[in-house]
Amino acid sequence: MEVIVARSAGFCFGVKRAVEEVNRQIEEGQKPVYTYGPIIHNEHVVNSLAARGVQVIQSEEELDAIHEGTIIIRSHGVSRKVYERMQATGAHIVDATCPFVKKIHEIARKAGEEDAALLIAGDPDHPEVQGIMGWTDGEVHVVKSTEQLEKIEKSLGKTEILVAQTTFNKKRFEDIVEIFTKKKYSGFVVNTVCNATDERQTEACEIAQKVDAMVVIGGRHSSNTQKLYEICSGKCKNTYFIETLVDLDPRPFQSFSRVGITAGASTPNSIIEEVIDYVRNEL
């Protein structure tokens, strides 16, 4: 069996940086060590860190009970309100927000100062988008589709600024930009889809078109992995979404001669290598 592995599979820059920061604080930081939300959307990694003493803060209200230790902000970032609430705890704050997300926070902040309307292409329930929304004091809308954008009325006398969640589907963002342009908003577009996301999605799409089956590895709650699965399944009907090797059913693979493998930005190399080794040597 021929196996094609995506070069872009695995940790992106922002995730790698955040996980390394947690490991550093475990060794050197003030204890106890907390992360605001799971450091990444991968249960394997989160459980491994928990075994080393890292505690996950699940809500803003839980911050009130913290008065010492280290709080690590994950790569998704947080809203200005949450950041200020963290500062009030007196704990040491380590900001591991992805620099590309920080860039969007700055755009949102300036939009609020200039009374511009901010349009975000993304998932309103995703922590990255919720954080972005919290950095503007002005009008803000989140859209996941062209249909949702069509329903938003232009803000009279206001500049509209369109940005995107860093892991948003590139093709879907391009469609939204097209509608934004057609509606003649009096503003501008900032393409904030991360280059690594773009590369990962493009490569996965190319591989999916030339294989009999596609394996997408990543956490079930990982937004970027879900989008990879969506893209791959649109090009290859035999696409399988797994978190670890345990989830892979070998039976369908007996009839495949070429298999593609990709992974989300929150998937450790150890899990990816285990799947690759099994598919190459056991199937």
C-alpha cells in the first residue's frame, strides 16, 4: 500500500509555542500551574499535562478562587475583560496567545476606537472568536456563511472591517469576501486566515483527490481538524476522522491501494507517527 503523508501535518507554530510554554512553567514557574481552558484541543496532551499537575480553568468565574501560581493563556487568546480579571487574581500571567491572533485583537481594538463595525468570519462558539469579540467596544458581527452575511444590514456612516478566525476555511472566507465586495461595504478586508492553516487545507485537498482513502488525525473538538475532515471528505468519500490509532478500523483498508494521512494543528507527532507506522506496515 502506498501512503502519502501531508508535510504540514501536526503542531502549528502557535500550538507548539503554547505547549512548550506550559512545559517550561511546569519546570520553572510559580505553582500551581493553570491553563485558561485546555491548552490545545487534544485530550491526549491535556491528560498528559494534568498528570504533571497542570489544572484547567474552565470558566471566567473560576478565576475568583485563584490568588497564586501561574495562569497560561492558550494560543486562542482571551477577551480584554478576561485578561483584566486574570490580572486581578495576583497570579503570574503567561500570555501564549498566537501572534497571528494577537494581530486580530489589535485590529478589533482599533475598530472600536474608530467606531467601525467589525465583521468576523468564524465560529461564534470558538474561544478564539470569543476572544476577538472582546477586544472591540464597538459593533461586531460573526458570520459562518455567505447567507449570514447577506442578512446583515450595512452600518450607516460606519466603516466595516472584515477579518477571519485564523483556522477558518479559506474557500469559505473567499466566498464571504466576494459577498462583502458585492454589497459595497464602506470598509476593507484583512485576510487573517493563518498561512499554516491555508497550507494545511490546500495540501489536504490535493492529497484527498488522488487517494482511495484519507485519514484525518486530531481532537474531536479541534476546529482546524474538523475543517480538514470537511475538506477531505468533500474530495474523498472514504475519509476517516480519528483521534488516535485506537479509533482506526483496519477492515475497510484491505481494499485500498493508496492512502493519504493528514493531521490537525493540535495533534502531537507521536500520535501521527504511530498511525503512519501502522498503516504502512500492518495494513
